[in-house]
Amino acid sequence: MADSADVLNYILGNPPPAPHAIAYNFLVPNLKGLQNFLKASGDAKLSDTEAAPITSSDDPNNMPTPPQSPEPESDESAPITSTEDPNEMPSSAAGLEDPAGPAKSSSPISTEVSLFTAATEAFSHANTNCTIQDSLERCKPIVTLAKSRNIRVRGYISAALGCPYEGPDVSPSKVAEITTTLLEMGADEVSVADTTGMGTATRTRELLKALAAAGISNHDLALHFHDTYGQALVNTVVGLEHGIRTFDSSVGGLGGCPYSKGATGNVATEDLVYCLHSLGATTGIDVAKMANIGAWVSKELGRPNDSRAGKAILARLSSS
């Protein structure tokens, strides 16, 4: 089996044909993780100081060992063109190259790194084994090194709309404070995450108002909704109305959180795209092709396909 460096080099060296640039996002849990990423990707500019192992327990950059993941429980956009069906999707995205035409042999690629903190102390301790303040201090050298290599940095704030330990009433002002800290540190974007799926339209609106009141631009924000309680698309529309234009999703609704019992994956990409198209948004995504990908990856992983729109689209196509 290939090791991480081999996999990384293969991914970066063999981008698939695509009409647009591809950005690969890599999670780095600590400074050593970023150092390893840079080494694996062939960065020869690491100094001895930058590349040195972090061993001192007094070193503010030393990341504690994350707690062991809990064991799983044993029981288990394209324009709208149809005048007949307001939700009908075109078969290919407007403005893209003809799928029947010659495919590109490669695509421009870029990389970015992601780092995590949390909106509550209890979730921070469970997920990263440290306080919120400690996690932010340990983010600083990661951001500094990444920016010195012109690598885009994305921050994540977990449990921003509900915590499995402290409940649903997470302080919007605290989330705004953490977001501001990450952006001032040098993060290019902060994804505010409803890790538990507890978020509602009302709480999402209150959070977005608090972020705006703190002077945070919509362009610096992304929203990350899990669909545990079926509220992800509702909250997405609230974000759209507020002016947010970047939303995280996962094909087939993959994902979850070991520290939030019952939490499902991110909102399915197929469902999100279908919703955006139904509102008249242009995404550049062929939702039928995305539905095929969702069905394929779910089968490969031996898990149910959690995209309602994806399954409906495939059923319709198979009967036509």
C-alpha cells in the first residue's frame, strides 16, 4: 500500500481533466502536520528550524495528542431553462466546454491547508485536547509557515451553532471573536461549522448578524452545515439571503463527527446544488453527473447514499 507521501504526490502530479482549476484542501492538525505536508509535496525550502520535530512540552507550538475517536455504536450552477418544471436541471452547465469535445489532459491545481478550532471549550477539549485559546495559539505558526509558502489557509470553527456537550445555545459573539482572531492571524477564509446539525434558521440568522456586527466581510466566510436534523438547506437559504456565497458540502452526504452522537454528514452536494439551481443560481455543476458520483462513491464505501435529490435524479433518468 502506498504511504501518505506517495498518495499526495500522485494526487498533485496527476490532476484529472476539468474545465476549471482544481483546489486540493489538506487538513493539518498541528505544525508538524504542515511540515510533513510540505516535505511530502517536495518543498525543499524548509529550514532546520521549520523542519525540526516539536518535542518540548513547554513549546507553545506543541500540539497535544488528540483524544482517541469514540468507537462507533454497535447498532446501527446552471441556469434554470425548463418552463414546465421549475426545478428541472440542464444536462450540462452553461459556459462549460462541450463534454463531447476533447478533454484536457490536465488542469491547473492549487493547494490549501485547513486548521480547526471550536466555539465551545467542551468541544475543543474533546476534539483537539486543549482550550480554545491554546488551539488558537497553536494555529499561529501553522498560518505563518503556510503563508510563507503562498499556501492558502482556511480556518474552521466547529460547533458554532450547537455543541453536543454544552447544548444548542452557543454564543454568537464568541464565534465572531474567534473568527476575527483567525482572520487577523492571516487565514484567508473561515468556515463557520454547524458540526452537530443543531442550527436553525433563527440561530443562523443571529450568528450571521453577530459576524457582520464584528466587521467581518461575507467574502471572508463560508458556511458548513451538517444535515442531522434536516435543517441544512433551510440554513443555507438564510446564508444566501445574508450574502454568503461559499458553502461546504459532501457528495452523497458523506461525513459525520465522532464527538457528536447521531451527527450525520455534511449536506449532500447533490441536494445543495439542486436547491441552488431551483433558486436560479449558477453553479457550473452538472447535477446529474454529481448524482452519479454520489451513487458510485456510496457503493464503493458500502454505505447508503444520503442524497435525496441525487437518488431522485438517478431514478428519473433511469426511467426516461
